[in-house]
Amino acid sequence: MYFFSSSNIHLMIVSFLLYFVINTFENVIHYNIGKFSNKETKFVIPSKKDWVKIIIVMTVAALLQGFFTYWFQSKTK
């Protein structure tokens, strides 16, 4: 069995995309809670600089999520 077979890549991509989409919403909520922690919480869109930071962290985490999803799934076969 090859490590990067077609079905393995598909599993990693689906896991990556689901993690990325779901956590985008979560991270924007956390961003607003942190930004307004000493005030009434509002909802604002992060600045471009903050979006870059959020996207970089989410991409690394999503890649790890995809890899470990594949890895643990392949160990159960």
C-alpha cells in the first residue's frame, strides 16, 4: 500500500477542507472575544494582517488534522 494513494489523498483533502471551513468561523468568534474581552463583545472582521496570521495557523493545523486523520484511519485497517 502506498502512503499517498488516491483514497488517502482524498481523505486528507476532505479532512483539511472541513477543518479549515469550520474553524474559520470559530477563529473569527475567538478573535472578537479576545479583542473585546474587557468591553462589550462586538462582531468585527479581522484586519488583513490578522487574517494572514489566522490563515497561516489554520493551514498548519488543517494539514496536521488531515495527516493524522489519514494516519489513525490507516492504523485501524
